[in-house]
Amino acid sequence: MIPIATVETMRRADARAVARRGQDALVRDAGLAVALAARERLGIVYGRRVAALVGPGLNGADGRVAAAQLRARGARVDVVEVANQPAALRGYDLVIDAAFGLGCSRPYRAPHVPPTTIVVAADLPSGVDADTGDVLGAPLRADVTVALGALKPAHVTGHAAAYAGELRLARLGIDVESPIGVVSDEDLGAFVRWSHDDHKWVHALDVIAGSSTMPGAADLVTRGALAAGASMIRLTSREPLTGVALASEVVRSAGRVDRRSRAVVAGPGLGPGAEAWLRELLAEVRVPVVLDADALRPEVVALPHPPGEWILTPHDGEYASLRGAAAGADRLAAARALAVSTDCVVVLKGPTTVVAAPDGRLRVVRAGTSALATAGTGDVLTGIIGASIARGHDPLEAAALGAFVHGRAGSRLARYARAGDLPAAVAAVLSEHEPTTSP
């Protein structure tokens, strides 16, 4: 998990690193990381024109080191002080934005840069609030942002996230303790779990989905769950399903959640007016529950449940219906607010998906792709999350890992692929990772 650090957390971590290694060493390593990103973007460095826009603080010092590195490799580099910056920086192949970093709290207007000029930002685009993602003034839009030590909230939320471009992390040997993390490929090895004494009920899942008008939702949820490791699926539908061929492994239920199931998924394709029927089915459930689509109703969410054991998976419209207000630009705060008010883990879906627990822990998933912007892919995600819980992950990690697997699988789909193609891609992604075994 890649940590996301607030300004306060980052300053504490920086202070520990300075005490251990010295400030000069940290500035040198930060500048080298920025220079490396610039070199990779430029390709040929010799003879290229570079401007390093530097401020008076440590961010500016990082930019000066990067400028010196590029100059040593034959680039023609101008160091431009913020205090004397021109209205525009023209004639350059690349601009290093090292004007203001972590502590920027006032409006800053960057010089104009032509759209063909590459921009590499040191830590953050200058002129954004690191904690909120608010844009202060008129920052440059970076092609690459080299996050130093840890990612910051502004890299992934608020209007500032659109200014960051490609994100790279330079850890610099800084140890950051944070309840907020970005799920990465390194975490996928923990997703697949098995034990030598497994049997079909050990990772069983109950699914409540589908109706006569939306039978496909039940099919997509169950296929997503099977691809993600559910060893037994019992399906309860609101009405008889016709016109869809369910996987042969799916068992049709008589309308009651089996006490042996490790988790329950409910909501996709139930249609309007299912609240009372669903409340009755869920009233006696004592295992984690994933609510999606037609189950995301206040009267269902209000059922008694242990804090943090139920998962809500709203898109922005469903969020507004549950919360009574739009999610807004700060999606970290929005997801956390709904998690606290409902005592549920919240999966706020979008190009960047935010997963929040009622205790304040947050996970961010940046694996989304436009291939997932089609009907039915959310049903597959719900099945993946349910299977992840059934495989032994706690609800927060199940939701975060499930969303990441969902995104990675989506990136493998062909253009204009259907949601029905997604479960096979999920299985392919997971097949590439060795399982974690337990005694």
C-alpha cells in the first residue's frame, strides 16, 4: 500500500528523515528523482532547453539540484526564480515546476507555458493545497508529478488531481505512517488466499440479485464472484429469472441466507420497491454484507449491523441519494463522511475510487479505466468484493483490493467490450499471482 500523507504527517516524517540522514541528502535525492523523470520524458537530453522554476524553500532547492543534473548531461538550463518570473516561459522543451510545494497556502499564478512544453512538477503542482486538493490561483498542468516521500491528498482528490498528470513516487527513505493508502500492484499478491483444509463452504457466498426485468445482473454478480474465488454461491432472486443462463456452479436458493455463508451480496437488478422484501432477508444476517444498486436505500442501510461490517458501493448519484448532498470535489472527505454516518465501509466509485471505513482509514484505487464505463461492470465489482470477504479479507481491504482487481481487469478489455467479458479478465489477472497460504 502506497501511503498518502497530509502536510502534518509529512512534516513529521521529514523531520525524522532529516535527523537520520541530513537535509542535504534528502534534497539531493529528491532533485535526482525529479531529474530522472525529466530525462525519461525528454529522451535525448543533450542540447535540449530546460527552465527550472524555483521558489525560496526546499521545493526550490529540489528544483536546483534537478537543474544541475540536467545541465551536467548537456541540457541548456535556465534557473528562473519565482520572485522574478516572467509572464510566460517560451522556447523551452521542458519546465521543472519547483516553485511551491507542500506548504503552499496562498494563490500562485504560474507563468504561461505553451502546450507543447513538457512540465515536470516536484512533489506537487505549485499552487495547490496539499491536504484538500483545492486549486490556489493558476498552477501549471504537469505531464509528470514526482511525489516526494509519499503521495498527498491533492494527488488523488479535489480539482488539483487533474493538474498532476502521471504520478511517480520517490520514497527517499522517508517512513510515513498514514491511515490513507493507494492500492498498488504490490498488494495483489495478498488477494488470492487458500488453505489445505478448504472445502466449498469455507468461502461460500450468498447473492441476492436479479429480477424478471434485470436477470443479467444476477449472472454478472455471480460470475464476478466465481472469478474472484467464491467456492460456493447461493442465489436468491426477487422474481423468477428467464432468458439468462447462469453458471452451472450457482445454486438457486429458497429465499433464505444460509448460515454457513461467509458474506452476502445484495442489490443488483432487484428493481424498485424491493426494500421491504430485502430488509426481511437481511434482518437476521450476522456476516458482512455488500449493498449495491437497488439495495442502496436508506431503509436498508439503516438495518442494525456491526460497525464496519457492511459495505456500500455507491456511484455519485447513489451517494447523493444516501447522503442528501453531492460528493463534491473532495472525494476523500465525502467517502469518509458517509462511512461515519452509516457505520459502513463506503466504496465511492469513479475514475478514482475511494474506499473509507468508519474508523477513518482510507484506501484509494487509481486503476479505473473508461472500459468500465458500461452497464453491468458494477455488478461484477460487487461480486468480486463479496468473494474477497468470503476468502477472509476484512471489509475495508476486501473492498479496496476488489476495486483494484476490477480496474486491472478492465484495463485488459478490448475497446467497447461488454461487462460480460470482465469476469474472464478478472480470473486472468488473479492467475498471475501466487496464493497466500494459511496453515
